[in-house]
Amino acid sequence: MLITVHAVINGKTTRVPVEVEPQDSVESLIIAFCVQQGCSTDAVYVLRNEKEDILDPSRSLALCGIEENDTVYLTEGDNPVEYVPSPQMPLSYNPFMIVGMVLVITGIIGIVVVVTIQQTVPPEMEHGYGLVWDAGSTHSKLHIYEWPVVKEDTTALVAQKDMCRAQGGGISNYTDNPSGAGKSLESCMDSKAMTVIPEGERNESLLMLGATAGMRLVEKENESVSNAILSSVHTTLDSYPFKVLNVSIISGEQEGSYSWVTVNYLLGNFAKGPATLFSSFLSAPVKYTVGALDMGGASLQITFVPENPSVVPKENTRYLKLYGDGYTVYTHSYLCYGIREAERRFLANLAKNSNGSHTVTNPCAPSGHSENRSAEYLFDAYCSKGLQAVKAWGSEVTLPAALDNNASSLYFTIEGSSDPKGCAEEVTKLFNTSTFKEAFKAPVHGKYFAFSTFYYTTHFLNLSHDASLTDFNSTMNDFCTKTWDQVKVMPTEQKSLLAAYCFQAKFIFAFLTDPNSYHFTEDTWDFEFANDVAGSALGWSLGFMINTTNVIPTDYEPSMTKPIPTSAYYVLLILFAVIIAVGLSFVLYACVRSKPRFSRYRSISRYGAV
């Protein structure tokens, strides 16, 4: 743009147009004029606008209000102090300083509050302890739980502290020696319970035992033997310095419901978040839950919240009130459909249909594998004969008459054939009974966590994570075609189960997908095969402890595991740190702008005289 410079220098008046840019400084305009007119290098110059205001040499022409075709006035000054800078605003009244300080203080307070909330449970907080024996059909396992006593009668921060598996089989295996059932628990009580629980906490720590399907079968067969086993267990547990609260046989529906409580509790599906100023945007009430599937040695449980609870029969319905919310769950326990009893029934069917031969072909076992099973094991069991067998399978399975004469010493040789198609056909027969088909099955929906045998089998087949129905089926069939030479070298902690994994996978797949069962399809298949969440084992024991001890009242609104979710915690810290950084930038800018510009004018004036 063109600016006209009206100059009075050494008594001589000139009017000269000078080409400059709006962003050029006043100093640049003076220099351009001097270069053009050959001004004296010893003079000091002052530039004024048309209102005779002295212009700051350091500022741009645009900021000084100089526009296209304006006229400015240049004179010599005897002393640079002719320029009187604009009065500076006191730093304390500078708007940039005020905004900056507010931001800095807000950020500091925010970080302090967030960190304080996140550390609401002090390290010195007292702890409560609970010990639960899961007395299953194949083994007994001790779970030790710990929680900070944040509030009386709460375990909002419960976590599994340790676990121990007792030596030998489950307590239901001691029908011939009931006193041995209690003794079988002593090793874990001595090595874990008495060492993990602090001595000063033992008298107040709660100890309980829940016996599952194995003992349910014993109780149905011989109640006096069942009572003797439980009495032995009670005597052993009473000898330790803990509060023995419960030693009992739990029903299949209780087992399923407790498993559902456990998995949803550990996933945080019951938590509503902290009642803090952040709760409105960090968390919201949730009622989303997942289904739970649990398979032991003698029973199988499925539990979930149905889409339409009104259609579920009363015997399959459980109403639970947790943290002020009510949940109507569908639960069904299939006694004798645990993996050990299901395989026993499967092999008994094969032996029964072997036309009197002592050699039985098992299409689910790998070719080249052979094992011997006694007729007593296959046919003289709770799930093979008697009322329980009829109730579970719709019929007893009996030894062929031609072989009945020497049943006590009879053994069958069971040889594998690696036949996945034949295996599927035989396994499907287990679900094709009138009893199973008539059992009410609520329509499936949503996500499911499947653990215990579900997990062990799928984990062996590398199907634990995000496996689709198609992946499951193809991987299973591929494994079922392998020979024993191929299978026996595969890595596993359970070498004794290598020959059984094909049957287990086929049984799981049929239970989940068969039209007579729950009929999961590619569209409804949404499974997480897992055995723990956040370090705590999945199963019914945690839910059993919660229900039995009432350590989490039904009307209590719990905090989450952390008052603020971890991801939100770090987001807030970063947010407040950014606020502090922006605030400091404003403060720094205010300080720079508050410095007087007189000394800058002196140096520019001398330089401009050149």
C-alpha cells in the first residue's frame, strides 16, 4: 500500500509516497523513507499520524491504524523521550493474566480432586476375608477372597486372593469312607487358609462349603451316607479358627444363579458408578448383563436374563435383587449332563449297542487309542440306572442280557475310530430324549461367558477368544479326524483327557447348537470362553459367598472397583494438565505485553536515523 510521508527535516518540507505492507512496522516505514531521501544518520525521528499521535516504531502499521493513502508526519526529535508510550495496564488487571491464573488454578484443583477421589481407599484400610470350598464331583477347590472394609457389610472391592485344589477326588467319592471326606480338605486348610489369612483376622473370617452335583447324586441315592460325609466335612472345618457359616449341598438352580452373579459382578455389570461431581458424564446406571454357562463333572448350568421373563416357568425362574435393581433370571441345571456323567452315558450306550461284543468302537476317540472300562463303571452309576437316570435321560441304560451273568468282572475294550460324523450322530442321541426335549429352554440372546469344562476344552483347541460358530465347528472336526499318534504328542496339562477332547467338543457344540437344545446360530453365537475375570476365577463360589454372608446388601449402591474408571482417570489428568499449560501460556503472554517499550524506541530511533 502507498503511504504519503510529510517530512519536515532541517527546515525543509517534503511529501513523498512510500510503498509498504500493512504488516510492516513503523520503524520499517522510517527506514524506507530515509533510504529513499538520504536522511542524516545522526538524527532521531518521530512519526505521527494525522491526529498528531506519536506512533510506536515497534508496532505494525495496521495496528497503528495506518491504511492505504494515509498521510503520516515525520520530524526530527532532539531527544527520544519525545515519544510517550501508551499507558501500560497494571499486570493484575490484564485480562490475559486473569484468564491464565483462573485456568492454572482450575487445572491444579482438578488434578488434586481426581487423584484424591481415586485414592479413597487408604492403604491402612482393614480387610475382610471369606473362604469358600467348591466341593464338586471331581475335586474340591478352596477360594480365598479379600475385600477392603469400606463400609460395614460391603465387598464392593472384592477380589480373589488365593486358591487351592485339594488332593484326590471330590467329597462325593468318599461314600465308602465318609470320614475321609473331611481329611481331604486339610492340606489346603493348612497350606493356604492358615497362611494367607492374617492370624488376627481368622476368628472373624467366614468359612463355608457348598457341595454340587456329585453330592446331589449321593443324597438322592443314600441320604444317610450324604449326611455322614457332610458331618465329616463340618467336623474338619470346625477344627480351624474360622467362622464356619455354611456346609451344605446346593441345588443346581442355586449353582447356576450364583455363577451368573459371579461373572456379572466381576465384569462390573452391577456397578452404578460413584456419586461424585463426575458421575454425570463418566458413568451411568447399567442393567446390561451377560449369560453364564458352567459345566462340571456331573451337571451343567445355563443362566441368563430372558427377553420375556413372563414365559419362563416358575421352577426355572429366580428373582435376584442386587444393588437396588431387580433381575429375573432364567436358570436350568441339567443333572447328569456334566462332562463325566455325559461321557459315561455315551460309552454305556455304545456298549449296550455292541451286539454283545466286549469290543466297542468309539467314533469320538482317535484311531489307534484303546482303553478298558468296566461294566460296573458304565452301568452301575446314578446316571445310568434308577430314578435319576430316568429323570435325566428318559430311561435307564442297562447291560445286555447276554453279558449280565458276569457283570461284576466284565470289562469292555473301547477303541477309537476318528470319525467326526459318527461321533456327532452318537452325541446327538444324548439330546434326543423326550426328557431333554421337554425341558423348557428360554430363547437365547446377548453375550455369554462359558467356563469350567467349556473353557478347558475350547482352550485346548485354541478357541477361547473370539471364535465364531464356524471356527468352532471346523476346528473341532479337524481335531476329531486326528489319529492317536498325532493327538498323544499335543501339549496339554491334562494328558489323561487327550482322547476325550473330541467327545467333549462335540458334546458342547451339540448342547449349544442342536435344535432340541438351545439352538445357537451364527447370528446368536456370542461367547467368551474364559475361566477368570481380573484374576478372580469364574464359577459359583463368589456368588455363593455374597448370597450366604449377605456381605453385599441388596439395597446397597456400590462403588466401582475404582471410584473413577482407569481410562477416565487418565483422560481427566491429561485434560487438567492441558488446562494448566494453556493457563501458563496466557500468564506468560500477559507478562511480555506488560513490559514498557521506551528502551526499544531508543534503539530503533538510532537505527532509524541511519
